[in-house]
Amino acid sequence: MSTAILTIDLDAIVANWRALDAMTEGETAAVVKADAYGLGLTRVARALARAGARSFFVAVAEEGAALREALGPGPTIYVFSGHMRGDADMIGDMDLVPMINSLDQLIRHVEALPDQPFGIQLDSGMNRLGMEPGEWAAVRQIAMAQKPRLIMSHLACADEPEHAMNPQQLAAFLEMTDDIDVPRSFANTGAILLDEAYHFDLSRPGIGVYGGRPFVDARPVVTLDIPVIQCRDLSAGETVGYGNSFTASRDTRIATISGGYADGIIRAMGPKTVLWAEDTPCPIAGRISMDLIGVDITDLGYDPKTLELLGRHQCIDTLADNAGTIGYEILTSLGARYMRRYLGG
């Protein structure tokens, strides 16, 4: 078999969620947008629901509909993008809770689905989604008369504990909501770890559940083992791959593995990244191409059947650092060609 195997540890996902849940006094939801950060919405959400999660967040109504089909009635499903044009039937039929981001969305929701619950998203300074303070002041009385289920905002710099933006946004959120008798949500993974002042009534961890920073105590969630297709010997001076970007400085043994940027193995990580054969690091040799990667196995002393890219030796954040990106991108880029194997759950 030449297909790489992506192993997803559902028990680790549940353990990470429970650990974050234990850090707050309120309810802990789970963010499962983008196909549960690329790991499989249905399997991940069902495991978290069995573990006790009763509220979930998705990005768009279509994700919410898929999640409702996976979980059935009961759990609350919040939609970050709010009530977009054309969403009314889906929101109503699938019992979704849109997080209203503007006066236009509020009017659209109340007119189309007057009895359907909704939440409010406020912009406390990130300038991405939500009503700004002036808009909120103008529509607050109207919105509150409709009894929103939740009011939330989002931190821009929660993964930087000393950043001045964090207390600035907290102060803005408090000013907009402190005299309102509605459950509030402000904490993503970073804010859960930041301080209890950010926790409020409902936290909504995302990346920490999936084993990424800033939750440094998270259990690793994914392992990626890539098959070796062919091995060959090079003499000193021979090259590997497109652009001759690797030149052998000695007699070298190269393994060609079945993976590439079409599988979400980002080209930029190549120069700094190694794969592992048990406890032996084997550096990438040459460019990462669409379906194939050359790996220097000279020091290994044998031809392996597979090499490990993610696992006990390196995590998503290691690869992210090598590629100059973040762990979120590594996870959500993992391709559809992998054979996926789930453990536990």
C-alpha cells in the first residue's frame, strides 16, 4: 500500500478537552469547525459529545447542518458567521444558533425565524467579526428584547499572555456586557490558560483540544506514517529532486516516500524537517513535490517500510515552526488522500 496512514487518537482529543474543561468553573464547549480542524467532524464531535460536551461551534451553517446530522437533537450548535442570506431554512430545520454579527443579520434572523434562538457576537477590538461598540449601543435594546442565548467576543492575542491587547479587549467586552443578564463567552484555548477573568460562563477551546499550542500540556493527537516507495544509492555529487536543490556530499542512500504538498505537507517545511525511523532522524533531501519526497536514510543503515512525519518525536507545532506557520495550518492542511485510522473514542 502506498497511501500514508493518518492516525487520530480520539481518546487524546477527549483528554485534552477534559483537561481544559477542568480549568474553568463554567461550561466548556468544543470548536469543531473546518471538519474538526481537519480530523473528521463526525468522529471527533461524537467522541466529545460522549465525553460530555453539550455545546459546539462551527464556522458556517453548512457545517452546522452536518454536525446536527452527526449528533442528532440535543446539543447546541453555534454558527460563528451568523445568519447569512439563504441560511434561514438550514438554521431552522437543523436547529442552529447563529451568532449575529450585525444589525442586518439581526433583522434578517428576527424576520425569518422569530422563534429560533440566536447569539450575539461583539467586536472588542479584533476588527474581524461582531458588532462594534457604537453599533451595539444602537441595537442593544432591540437585541435584548429578543432574548439572545449567548453573547461572545474573541481575543486577538490570547496566545501572548503579556500582550496589552488582552486586558484592553477584556475591558471593552466588560463595558459592553457587564450589566446584561445573558451568558457570556470570551475564552478560546489561549484565554482559558490566560486568567480566570477571561473565562465567563462558557469557554470554547479549539486548537488545544487537537494537541496544539498554546496548550503545551496537551496530549498529541495525530501520527502520520508515510510509506517508502523506493530506495536508491547516490554517489557524492549527485542531486535529488526538482531544481537539484539537494546535492549528495558523500555516498548517500535516498528513500522516496509517498507524500507531498498535495497531502498538506507544506513545501516551506522541507529544509528544516526530518522524518523518523523509530528513534533515528532522517532529513528531507531536496524539494517537497506534489506526491513524493526524498529522504536521506544513509545513517539509518537499512531500508525502512515507512517513515514517521508526525508522532512522538515531533508534533504539529514542530512542523509549523519549520514552515514558518502555525499548527492550525498544519492540521487543517492534512489531505484527503490519507488512510485515516481512529483510536479510542
